[in-house]
Amino acid sequence: MKLGIVGLPNVGKSTLFNAITKAGAECANYPFCTIEPNVGIVAVPDERLQKLAEMYKPDKITPTTIEFVDIAGLVKGASKGEGLGNKFLAHIREVDSIVHVVRCFEDGNIVHVDGSIGPKRDIETINLELIFADLEVLERRIDRTRKMLKSGDKKFQTEIEFYENIKTNLENGVPVRSINFTAEEKLMAEDLFLLTSKPVLYGANVSEDNLSSIDTNPFVNELKEYAAKEGSEVMVICAKIEEEIAQLEDDEKVEFLNELGIAESGLDKLIKASYKLLGLISYLTAGQPEVRAWTIIKGTKAPQAAGKIHSDFERGFIRAEIVAYKDLIECGSYVAAREKGLVRSEGKEYVMNDGDVTLFRFNV
């Protein structure tokens, strides 16, 4: 699963990427500093793993991971090849979801591609370019389907009407992700692989001076109002501070966050929110050799979840012995949880929940 970090040039994308991955992507005060996308795989913060480690004393702790891609900045006309538009659109097409970084602070020393700060305008610049690219895809699909309609099969007429509906919404500035589809239409839309169908998480990048006055920051409030209309979430971060925090050792990081009076960094919150944006959850396995989080899509059944560990687990699945993480911690041990009847035996139709501490039984 990949998340693309996008935004206009000089909004803090690469600085945020550096903080997320500590990968040292080049950052500079000029447009198109990022040409080829930087890729980083990072651990998803999960305090449950440490709690389980205290209980099981494992040799190893393995968190789940998520992949971030730092994509080149976009400018007006990208859908027609302006700037690095063609590269941008090709790279964004390959990711599953988008983290859209929006600059929400003023600084005369950092140039803005449009000369001023305007979150709504900046978002619409990118959204319009994605919409234009989607309209081209749709027009080609409609033309091809009209030709197939000559065969007399009425299903092609239904498809044309469906495509035309999406086209009308796009022409009115409505991204595909904001259109209300039936279950069947949703599958048809997924088959189009449209850019505006990708879920979006907005990152409001503020300055260090703004951190104590986020509620009164007009740029952040403008962004939140825009995001609310399309049902998207906004995470407020200071990319520069997060980059500095990322360079600290764990104990120094905790001390620094305590001084700020916060439990976790904005970056940790952003990574968790990104994981959630992809519709992912984690189940947990725990034992002396290893405590580990496993990534699955929400709604995954037990045998398929077992297959994430090894294909033999899915092929020879018998049952899953499951205890909720909260119950296990409250009981203090797996044995105590079993004695209280909190360890359940689940079969092939069981849908996994986030935080299920699981032992799979299988036979091949």
C-alpha cells in the first residue's frame, strides 16, 4: 500500500517526507526540487506492541509498515504537460491514497508559486489538474463504449450513462471520491482507476510560531472548512519541527514531547491517520520469539488474515484463537484471559478486528 505526498512546490512536502522516513530527500527553496519520487517505508506507531512485549519478553518486536512516496510539485497546466505535470500524474496514479500537504503559514523567505498563501486556491489548483486528467480518461472510455454500443448490447448504454454521470460531476468540480455510488457502481468506478477517486488526507503545514495558535490560524480554518465539505480529514503539523524531532533518540524525543505537553508527535498522528485512510487495520501475534503487528484490509476474514503470515496457514486453516488486546492487558496474561473465558475460538467466517491478539491453528 502506497501513499503519495503531494502539493504545490515549496509547501513542505519533502521536509515532511524527511521527517517521516529520515531518508534525507533533497529540500530547497525552489520549485521542482523533487523530480523523481523519493520512496520510504516507515513503521506505523503502535503502543500496543510495547505493552505486549512487556508481557511476553520477546526476542523481537516487529511493527507493521506503510510506504510513502514524495511526488514532484504540481503547477497549473500539469494535465497539459506544464512543469513536471506528466511525471506527477504518472506517479500519483501508482499510489493508493494521497496525503495533500497545504501551506498554512506566511514566510517572506520561502517563495510561493502563486505569490501568496491561499489553502483553498492551492487545493483547487491540484484538484482541477486531476479532474482534467480524469476527464480525458472518461472521454476516451465513452468514445470506445459508444462504438461497442453498435453491437446492440444494452449494457453498453448503461455504462455510457454511468460514465456521463461521473463526467458531469467532474465538470462541476466534484471529485469521484465525493460521488455517492451504489455498491455496483463503486466497482465500476474502481475499474476506471481515476485520480480523483483516491482518498485524501490533508496535512496543514504550519510554522513553529503558529503551533500555539492553531485554532485562530485563518489558513488552517479555511482548509478545515474545505475538507469538511468533501468528508476528508485534516492533520495539523509543523513539518520543520517534525523533521527535527525525527532526528532525536527515543528518550530525547519523549523528553521533547513532554516539554511541549503532548503525548505523541503530529507525525505519529499523521502516519496513523494515513494507515486508517487506506482502510487498513492490524491484528497482533505475541509470543517469546516475536511480538508483531500484521496489516490487513478492514473486513478481512480469519483464513485470509492467516495467509498474511504464510500461505499454508490459510490453506490448512482450522480455527483462530483470539483475545481482544484490551482484555488481554486487563487480565495480565493469556492464561488469565483464558480462565475468564475471554479467549474465543473463531472459524472461517470470522471477520478480524483491529487489535485481535491471535493464534492460528492449521493443518497441511
